[in-house]
Amino acid sequence: MDFSYTILIPLIPLALFVILGIFSKKIPPSISGWIGSLGLGTSFVLSWYTAYSYFLGGKLNGVYQTFIYKTTWLNFTDKLHIDMGVLIDPISVMMLVVVSTISFMVHLYSRGYMKGDDGYTRFFSYLALFSFSMFGLVLATNLFQMYIFWELVGASSYLLIGYYYTKPSAVAAGKKAFIVTRFADLGFLIGILLISYYSGTFDFQEINSLHGSIITNWAATSFMGLSVITWGLILIYLGAAGKSAMMPFHIWLPDAMEGPTPVSALIHAATMVVAGVYLVARLFPVYYFVENGFALQIVAYVGAISSLVAAIIAITQTDIKRVLAFSTMSQIGYMMLALGVSKYDGHEGLGYMASMFHLFTHAMFKALLFLGAGSVIHIVHSNYLKDMGNLRKHMPITHITFLIASLSIAGFPGFAGFFSKDEILAAAYENNMLIYVSSVLVAGLTAFYIFRLYFGIFWGKDNTYEHTPHESPWSMTIPMLFLAFMSIAGGYIPFSDYISADSIPFKSHLNLPLAAIATSIGFIGIILAYVFYKKENNLPERFANSFGVFYKWTYHKFYFDEIYLFVTKKILFGIVGFSAAWFDKHIVDGTMVGIGNTTVAISEKIKGWQSGKFQDYAMSFVGGGVVIAMVVFYIWIN
């Protein structure tokens, strides 16, 4: 099979970025939107065609094959080099479908949402750059190629989050996202260097080989009680935690909602934030086999804690986009913990499959939730629940699609999220009871906060609006209808037939007792949200007051931002930075200034020696000669 044409999938959006970027002032907005949409539509078709061809005929002896097309870019040694190319295997093909689908839908949606915006064409060029970066990331054949596109994704997110560059909060949010993820990416880079130094390669196939040097010889070198390879994997996970907004690098995600809502759907719901999950999945054999999966346990517990904390915070937020941002963090935590509790062979790799399954379904229903939120914000001109209510009568399509996405993320039977979440819970139950209990609790919290959002927007109080609300244009509702279909149909894909840790298909079955428990907890969450928010009442306020300080802490996101500000401003800048500045000014600069002043003073004293007058030089010459003659004569006679 020949998949070399897949290089066109990232190159098309790259060409769009160049064309729309260079000619942003010359191409009319009505044309630029279509150019961007048609270009991503082409990548969308190619990606789905690739998935169809690969999953239909990509197996050999029951195992999905890996196809690599690459060329050497940089040579370091005989063995160590950086290649550029494309890698086609089950998870890269699945990610192609996810990225192309969400990108295409967001392009179509943005044609209506961004209509009339002064930077319309510039916005589409940024979307194209982001799509190119994500395609390059998921098709990467080696760690360094992934890192290059990883950083391009960061640059793209900076441009899109800070799109409204005249708005100070948007500029601050863009810088925050960029800086926080840079700290995490430093760990990623150091991890890459460690792994490549001890393995002699950046190549994914060689690193993940069960008979390769890393997996068979990981204990050869150690540091502080762990193998150096384990430290490398932990550092690589820092990069994944930063990009996927896991604790403690999660603080950038809520603020990233300052960008236009289509950006939130594209970057912070479906594609960019799952790059960290994809990275761990791409290196899963190494994570699992090195040091008995020590680094993988860190992935599991960080994912579980992030999932629970984010779900608790989401309950108290009033900005609907920030509720969805913390929901994203919680669901990404689900994917991480599923990878963390997974084993490798056959059905024991259920967690791996479940993580990728939930990545796929989550992309569809979370993007739909953001697009639905954008549709509401587009009409109401506010992000806050207090300014919304009873919109179901005015926005029937948005109402129905948002309800479908809510049911899916809440794990309602029959919807996509129900199937993928059940597989995660089953994997956790089989391998770690503590994480399983935490995950079931998160399922209940998820159902509650998402239906708090649903009832608050489409039911609740009957607000008086400045302009009579109406349904969004077809350019916005058609992508929502497609994603609503995928939020149901996506759950019926037999994912274990296509995605597994060892690339060998296996059969997974619904665990009815576990599904019943999770569904019951979800129903309780929905019922509580119904009682609290379907009709306006004082129950939410009474319960918030009853939780006292805990509610205040939750509302303020456990003061993570304040802690970071204290550490950076008071400690790093106020103490460390002040001390360094004093040392630099008084010691370093003082020493240099002192040397300079001393030199000037000495030169003032001796500058008369170079007066330029012949008689002075003659006197010095004769005087010097006399002195020398006297010294020589004195030595000679003695």
C-alpha cells in the first residue's frame, strides 16, 4: 500500500497559511473564508480516505502495519540523525481524522462567526498554520520532528489566543499560555536529549522496539534511584502535561478562552490539548516496559488528580467557556489515567484503547459544546450564565445539538461518550481501585456541571434581551449538526478492532455492572442539575453558602494563579530577581565601571608623556640615555 500522498495533508494548510498571510490585505473576506475551508476540506477528505484504506487493508497476519516515508534532514553522527517524513499507523491515522474533522468544521463555522471582523483573512491564515502544525505533529516519524511541530503548535496557539491583540486580557492570556507551556517544553527537550543520547536514535520505531536497546537495556545507567531512561520519560511527560493542561501546568487553559470561540473549539477542546495524550500513547511501549512502568504510574495519578480537581472547579464557574475549559482538563485527565492504568498485550491493553477511543469521541462532543457556546455568545454578546436563560425557543438547532453533546459527555446510554467512558472505567477497575473510585465520582460531577450549563442557558430564568435572540446562520449550524451526529455515531465504532497497544485487534465488551454504576451516578448528577437550575430558585446560593470556605476556594480555582503570581512576583522577582539585579548593578557593573574609571584616572596622569612636542621627546630621550649610561657605568666600575 502506498500512503506517500499523505504528505499533502499538512502541506495544503501550509500553502493556505502562506497565501492568506501574505495577501491578507488583498484577498476579500468573502473569498478568504472559502479558500481556507476548501483547503481544509481537501485535507479532511484525504484523511478520511487514508483511514478507510488503512483500516481496510493495512493488516498483515492480523497485525496493523506501520508505513514510513522519510528523508534525512540533519546528520549528527553515523547513527544519530533527524529525519523528516510521515508515519502511518493506527493512532496517527486516527489523529488525522480527528484533526482534519475538527479543523474543517471550525473553518466552516468561522465563516459565519467571524463575519465582519477586521482581521478575517488573518484569522484564517492562523487557523491554517495551526492545522499544518498539528498534522505535522501527528505524522512525525521521530521525537525531534515532533518537537519541532510541538513548538509550532505553541506559536500558533499564541497567535490565536491573542488574536484580539488590542485587548489587554487577550494579550496576557496568549503570553501566559506561551510561557507556561515553554517551561513544560523545556522538560520535553531535556527528555528527548537523554533518550537519544542513551539510545542513539530519535526514531519512534527504534525507541519503541521490544528488542531495542532502550527496553532491553534500560537499567544500564541510573541516577538518584531511577534509571536515566525513566528520568527521560518523566521529563518528556512534563511536556505532555503542559500541552494537555495537567496539574500543575493547567493554569493557562481557562485564560486561553480569551481567543475567539472557534479557537477554543479547535485548540483547547479537540486537538492541541490532546497532543500530550498522543505523545504518551506514541511512546507507550517504552513507558510500559521501562522500570516496570514507573513513569506510567505518574501519568495515571497526575491524570486522576487533574480530572477530579478540574471537575470540582467547573461546578462553580459562571463563564460558560471557562466551565468547558475545566471540563476539557477533566476529560484529558481521563485519557491520561486510562493510559496510566493500561497494560500492553491484547485485552490487557484496554486502557490504551479506551484512551484513544475517548480522545476521538471527546473531540466531537467537546468541539460541539464550544461551537454551541459560541452560537449563544454570538447572539447574547456575553459569556456569563447570568445573562442567559430560556434560549431554547429562540435557538432550536443550537439547543438540540448542545443537548446531544451534553448527554454524550455525561455518559448517557446510547451516546458516544457513554461507550468510551465505560471502557476507561472498566480499565481503571481492573487495575487500580482508587483511580476507579475517583473516576466514577468525576462521572457524576461531569453530568452535574454540564447540565448546570445546559439548564442555565436554555431553561432557567426568562431573560430580557436587548435584541430578540435568533438562530445562528447555516454556516454555523451545519458544522454543529455534523458534530452532533458524530457525538452519537462515534460511540458505535468498534475501536478495539482498529486501535490497540500492540497493534493486534481484540474484542472489548460493555461491562454492564460497571456501566450501570457510572450511569446511575451520572443520572444523579443530571437530576441534581435539573432541581437546581431548570427553574430559577435560591437552592444554588443556599448550597454555595453552606460549603463556605471550600466553595470560595473552588470558585477561585484553589488559588493556583495567585500562588504562581506570589512565587513569580514576590519570590523570583522580589527576592531572587532583586538580589541578582543588585549583584549585577553593584558588583558586576561596579567592577567594570571601577576598572574603567581607574583606567581614565591613570591615563590622565600619564597623558603628558605623549604631548606631541619634539623638545619634550628629545629631553626624554637624552634624559633616558643619561640615566642608562650612569647605571651601566655604575655596574661596570663595581
